[in-house]
Amino acid sequence: RRKAKLVIAGAVRHADDQRVLDALKRQAVGMDGVEFLVSAPRHEIMALLQTASVGLHTMRLEHFGIAVVEFMAASLVVVAHASGGPLLDIVGTSGERGFLATDARDYAAKLSSIIEMDASSRRKIGENARAFVAERFSDSAFGRTFVSALAVLLNPARPPAA
């Protein structure tokens, strides 16, 4: 059985972010298996996504959640906050593409269930997640939606293509 490792990755944008990061680092002192990857270059984030199993996103009321989409594109099993874009547009509530949580206990329960899940179930959720974001958020999906919307604007008498 592999030992779990938590990598907290993100950017420090301003003094408030730095204070939060400093507090997290103080809490993590002495904890085995906790690492911080702060303001890392894109290639390091991509390498992390290639080796990770779970993508954990805790922001409440995220308007969209591009990091969640990136986790899903990397076939990770996602646990995101049950609000905003992850709830309404990305992860959904079925558990087929990932999981949603509302508080620390709920996140812990979801992570525990993912860790205990057999590898084929985790793989299936990751595959579902990747297929969903490829269908919904890829460049080609954007192009189809944009062209369809543009066609309606340029020719309002014609119904939009399906």
C-alpha cells in the first residue's frame, strides 16, 4: 500500500494569501507527507498532475473553477466545494466525475472513501471526468459553441445548430 502525500499547490497573489500560507505551514510542522508548491512554473504543475491521484479544491463559491477542470483533464478524482461552478457546471452531484464536499468533515470523508476505493473505480471516475471536460471545455467545444452563437447573431431567422 502506498503512503499518501498532500501537496498544497497554488500562487501567492498578495499579503492575505501569504498570511494564509504561513498559517498552513505552521500547522503542517511535524506532519509527515505534507509539501508546499508555491507559485510554481507551469511545467512543475503539469508534472504534479501527472503523478497525482486526487485533486482537492477547497475554494467556496468559486465562480468557475479552472483548477478543477485541469484536475479532471488530468484524469484525477476531484473533491471540490459543493458550490459555484464545481457544483453547477463541472463536477455535478452524481459522483461519476468526482465528489463535492461542504465542510472539513465532509472533505475528510470523501478523501477517505477515495483512498479506500479500488483502483478500477478511481480510474473510471478519472476517465469520466476527462471525457466530460474534453466534451464541454475543449478548444473544439468552445469553437462549436461560439460559431453556433455567432450564427444566431448573424442570421436570427435561422435556428441554432444542435
